[in-house]
Amino acid sequence: MEELNLPRDNNHGGHHRKTSSVINRLSRIEGHVRAIKRMVVAGKPCPDILIQFAAVKAAVQKAAQVVLEDHVESCLSQAASKGDIDKEWQSLKEALDKYIS
């Protein structure tokens, strides 16, 4: 697998160990969405298209889960060691509120 040279997020200082995994998942999701578009253009049956939407939805949820795991393992851990845990927890809570609703 190709190693990506990605910038570190200086806003909260976390080193994200799962960035490559998230990017790979998003690339697969992109391809899947393009395939759904082709299905719509080709006039494929609606139930078949809906099944593909369900697959994309599950893939997006899994990608979000990986981001959350990475955040907990990396960012929250580092924030705790630096004494900035309250700010990081608040940021996570706000993001989860938006994601869940």
C-alpha cells in the first residue's frame, strides 16, 4: 500500500494513525457512488439502486467509525497527556451531535 505524506493537523496536534485507511475507504465510496449514478442513467431497477445506496450508507458509517476510533486513540490521548482534555471532549461532543442528528 502506498504511504501517504499527509500534513499533521496543527489545530489539535493529534497524529492520526488511520488516515490512509480513511482515505482508502473514501476512495471506494467515491467509486461506488459513481457506479450508482451509472445505474440511474442506465435505468436500472429502483430496488437495485436502493440496495447500493444502503451499501454506501454502511460504508460511510464505517469510515466515520474509523475516524472516531482514530480520534479517541490519538487526539484524546494526546490531549489528556497535555492537560487539554476538556476542550477536546467538547469538540468531540459537538461533532457527534452534528453527526448523529
